[in-house]
Amino acid sequence: MTASKRELPLKEMPAQVSMIDGEELALGGVGGTEKITQRVATVSSTYLGSGRNKLFIRGIADSSFTGPTQATVGQYLGDIRLSYNAPDPDLRLSDLERVEVLEGPQGTLYGAGSLGGIIRLVPNSPELGRSFASGTLGGALTEHGDGSADLGLIANLPLASDKAALRVTLDGVTEGGYIDKPFLDRTDVNRTSILSGRAILRAQLAPDWTIDLIGLGQTTHAQDSQYVTRNQPGYDSAARVREGSDAEYLHGQIVVDGRIGAVRLRSSTAIADQTLEERYDASTEQEQERLFVQRNETRMIAHETRLWQPIDDRFGWVAGLSLVDNRTQLNRSLQQMTLRAATTGVLNTVTEATIYAEGSYRLHDNLIATLGARYSLVRLGGSAEDVSAALAIERAAVTAKRDQSAFLPSASLMARLAPETSLYLRYQEGFRPGGLAIEGEFVRRFDRDDAQTFEVGVRHGVPGRDAFDLALNLSYTRWNDIQADFIDVAGLPSTANIGDGRVWTISASAGVYLTPELRLTGGASINRSSIDEPPFNLILLTGRTSHVPNIAEFSGRLGLEYSRPIGGNLDLDARAWASYIGKSRLGIGPELGDLQGDYLDSGLTLRIGNDRIGGTLSITNLADAKGNRFALGTPFAVVRAQETPLRPRTIRIGVDFAF
């Protein structure tokens, strides 16, 4: 389990963990984050569109919009986060060894922005001395919509007399639209095109030392929005303008990995740049065809160096330091015909320096105690954008630089009850630094929030290996000074600390082999939350809120996995799944009180082939259910009932090959 940062075996990991094999993710065509939410019941998402969404784990959700707050879920490529306070880039999950999902705060090892947990992408590394390539090609038809196509290529090339290798991944997809806009006389408007690529160059410096150079890029273009008018037949949107979004993501890393005796060292340095431009219908009866444009530009520089020694007969440890410098600029404007009027924007800067350590000691052959701590110093800064110089000077104290610090302890106890069964107790903390939020014609500060979690869990077996596996977890989280977005008096999204909350979560996952070829899997999550009444000055803005938004009280999934040879050097692999997402509340405040969820999604994938070539048939949304994944498309029409439907039934036929 590499997300432990010291190679703990899964059976000794004192946390609720989900691991998804990369080959499973690629079966039936490469996808994005939806491949994770379909497989892990505790992971959920908003549904504004690819490159625009926020992810949540285990009931820790703050809001529906992408504003200045840091995400509650940390997303990582290897040891470096993908971004600091930007939306999920929805990277193509192509050519991965696995995806690791850790539930609950991970403050000691991962720091700020991991209140709910982390999602870690582990790419396949270049292989020295081997040359191979593989690819996929597919086409799909969507009921009530346009066709889609996808293409993927992977190549591994040895270099420099087998002392170096280059691994390259390219993916392109165009997803057909299915939303109609009668006021514009346009149909199937929401086609989305994604182009992504990743390259990893590995050089072996010595027998135990390597250096990796990693480059990744992705562009996402959504021609229009994907929401419709609620409680209406069909897939019609009442928007009167063309919306949509454009997202770009660039990421580069240098990773040095080696060994000094029994001690391991890994040092990673990265720079990431993420740009998202979103367009919303802001039309009113008085101002027709008005468009609200929001542009979010983020630049992050991050570094981490750590030393560790895997646990042996007695003791294992990890110690490290990390540095993060992040700059996020949010600009807004209202456009009508040829007129453009800039509205107040905000710049947030964060510089974070951290040291951390964690150690595990075997108190007994079957009992392991772990203690850890992290100390972070954070410097916050920023400014209001597109405001007059006089106003900026007058309110300079609001945007002045300020310092914060955080001490995040952790402790756990892991007991092995049987060779394949373990019980654990765990305490962990997490936090998010404060920042600046837009308020009217200027900006104001919001404070940091933090979470403390107590949990108990039991784990039996290893998924996919043992005849039966089970992971069960009960957690209680105290969440203080919750940062959340709401609609302000001007009708624009803003951010505030809305009070303290409590979240109870029961999560479970299990699998059983019914026959040697057939495996049944399942997972469920039950959430109960409450939020204390906010300060009086916020009640008028946010209203009285009693529950954490965007999290269903119940969600669950069932799956079937079937694999067997069928003769002629061919194998049959089949996967079927169904998931239920319960009801949740859209957001904070009376304007965002709409219910969403309460729908069933499903899918089926069949592959016949061998290691060299195969053909696949995939069907998603088997019942062609409409559903309501997300009860928002534009914050400027909250009085107009909205919903985001599931993609209608889609049938894909594909081929994969390797040589």
C-alpha cells in the first residue's frame, strides 16, 4: 500500500482503503473519475461537467461550486498533489498500475486539503529493456443523443542500452451530446472533447537509484452545459445562451528514488498549471441573453522529500518535509451582446512549509501501535481583482498577508485477530487554511476549518485473492468552522464559515467467489450529519442549515465479475454493476435547498479475446434512467428548477490490441 508512504501491507493498514486495479479501469474503454465513483460507494462528485467537479469522500462535503476554498479530497499523482484548490481535472485513468482511495482525514501524511480522504493515481512505470505498444479504439451510440468515439495508445521504448526507458500514453475522446436547447433551436448541444497525454522517462543511475521525469497534459472542451429543466419530459434546457466550459491541465514532475542501506529515500518536485473557464446563463426578464463568465487560473509548485523504513519484526517509520507554493486567480464578468462588464475577482496565494513523521511499533506479534504528527506553517495573501485602486487601498488590511500554523497528530492501534482478519482503532486530524472570498464590490476573509475523526474498523481477506473479503468501518468526525459556498445577496457564489458539524459514517465493502469464475462484490455507505446554527450575521445569507450538502444518507453498489477461458486461445471477461445514490441536499442556504439523487445507475461490459487482441461491448445506464445527479446547472437560475440527468443509455463497441 504505497499511499502509506512506507509500503505497509494492506492487512496492516489502519484505515478504510479501496484499491482499483488499472486493468479493471481500462476494461471497456478508458474513462475519468466516474470510473472511481462507480466502484467506490464512499466517493461522490458534483456534476457540472468534466474538469469542473468537486469530489467528496465519506460524507465530508462543503459546497457545489468551485470557489476559493481548498477541496476536501486530496488528489495525487504519485507523491505530489494534482492541485491545491482547483476542481478535479478529471484525468484519463489510462495506463495506471492502480488507484488507491484512503477514507477519512489524512493530515499527518498528506497535510491540508485531505479532510475527507485522498485519491492517489499510481501510473505504470517505464520498463527497462522491453519494447511494446498497445492501443484501443471504440465507438458509441447514445440514446436520445449523438455518437461518440475514443482512441488510446500506449508505448514503452528502451533507451541508452537498457539503462533508460520512455513510456508514453495518449488518449482522445469525443462524447456525443444529448441536451437540447429549444430557445436556441439547437439539439445535442453538450458534446465534450478530451485530449490527454502522459510521458515518463526513467533512467537508472545505480542499482538502487532511479530518476523519473514525468510530463502530463489534458485539455477538455465542453461545447455547452449538461443540465435540463426539472420535472419535464425529454432533455430540454431552458437556457437562452450558449454555456459550456474549457479546461487545461499541465503537470511536470522530477522524482528521485533510492536506497541508503535499509533506509529508502524518495524526493519529488513538481509544477502544475490548471485553467478553467466556465460560462453560465445569467439571463433575467430584464436582461436577456446575459452570460456570466468565470475564469480560474491556478499555478502550484510542490516538493516533498521523505525517508522511510518499512516495518520489520519490530519497528517501521517515515519522516519527511514538504513545501507548497500556490497562486489562484478568480476573475468574473457579465457579458451581453457585445458588452462586457468585469465584476469583482479575487487572488489567493498560499505558501506552506511542513515537517511530518510517523512510526509503528510491534507491541506483540499481532499488535501494532502507530503514532504520528505533522506541523505546518502557512502564509496567506491575496488581493481583490477588478476593483478601483482607491477601494483596494482603503481596505488593504483585509488582504494583508497573514500566517497560520497547524499541528496534526494521529494515532492508531492494529490487532490481528486471525491470519487474514484484523481490527483497528484510529484517530486522525485534517485542516484547510483560510483565504479570501468575493463579497459584493470587494473581498472578505474566511477562516481555516479543521476536522477530527475517530474510527474503528475490521478487515478480512484481500479483494480478488481470497474466497471472501470484507472491510467494515464506523467513523465519527467533528468538523469545526466549516468552509462552504452559498448564494449571496447579489446572486453570486460566495464563501463563509457556516458553523460546526458532526458526521457519522458507516462504510463497507465485500466480495465473495460464488464459483472459481464468478465473484460477487458490493459496497455501501451510510451518512448522518448535522450542522450547528451559524452565527447570526450569516443566517440572513445562508439560512439555517442542518445537514452537510451533496452527500446522500445512503449509497450502495453491487457488482458481478466473471472470467473464464472459452477455447481457441480466447478468454471471456464480463463485468456487471448497479449502484444506488440516495437523496441529498444541493447546498447551503434557502436558494440551494433543492433535493437531488434517489436514482439507480447500472452498466455491463463484455470482452472476448487474449493478451494480443480483444473485442469489447459496453452498455451504461442499462435502464435508460433519467435521474437527477446534481440539482444545479447555473447559480443564476436557482428559482428555475434544474437537474443534471444521467447520460442516456450508451452502447460502445471497441477493440484493443497489443504488440
